[in-house]
Amino acid sequence: MRLDGLSARPAADLVFRATASDQELNALNRAVYEGLFSYSGTLAGEAVSGYAWGEIQGVPPAGTPVPPHC
């Protein structure tokens, strides 16, 4: 995730990785990934890392979707 800095927030360049595989669930015919993620990158130019709870929602692709490898 990359966010440009604004007057109300610093710039961020972060990579999130699911800490466990198989965090996908099907909610009303759309893929939802929910669970614990590790992150690393920079915030305001300083190195940061840690853990965060995340939820990613999307529209499943046509055909037989294959979840990404976590």
C-alpha cells in the first residue's frame, strides 16, 4: 500500500502479508480475506514493522477463482 503524504498524514509505503494461509471466506458470493497480517515498510520515511488485523473485500473474478498464495 502506498499513500502520498498530506498535511493531515505522513507518507506511507507498506507491504502487508497474511500470517496464515486460508483466511479467505465467501460472503454473499464475494471473496473476503480477514485475519492477522504482518506489515513492513516506511512511514514518514522511517522503517516500521508489526502486525495488524485486516479485511480485504472484492468482487470475485469470472470463472473458477483461485485465491492468492499467502
